Amino acid sequence: MNQQDWPLWEVFIRSKNGLDHKHVGSLHATDAAMALENARDVYTRRNEGVSIWVVESKYITASSPDQKDSLFDPAEDKIYRHPTFYTLPDEVKHI
């Protein structure tokens, strides 16, 4: 199997503890261990990360931008999901 036949992996890096993982790119690797090592070498050369996730691309299911209206419209009917529905006490800040 040549390198172009290797599975595609999506790479997510968490830059600091407490932050979210962010998608930083993709790479080809034969397995998860190789994908982790390659992701470390390619995407954290300057100690940018504290955690790396790799996910084989074939396992990611994503919505299409064309489905935006039909996919997210039902949320508009549920006003209790909007933060403006609730009254917050003055002591609660930064929400």
C-alpha cells in the first residue's frame, strides 16, 4: 500500500488545559498510533498543544451547509433553549 492509499485522519489539538480541542488539519497514516505521532510532529512543533485527538475521517459524519435551514429551524420553536428566556441574578456575571 503506498502512502496515498493510507486512510485520512483529522487532527484536533487542545492548546491549553481547560480549552476545547480545535481542528487543525488532516494527514494520512496507516493506523491511529502513526496518526498521533505524525500529528505531534506536524502540528505541535513549538509545543502548541497539551492533547491531540486523531479521528479517521470515514468515521466523521457532518451536516451539509445546504441543510442549515431544515436542520436548525426546529431550535427556533423552543424559546426555553435561548439564554434570553431566563432572568439572571445580578451576582451572576459573564454568562
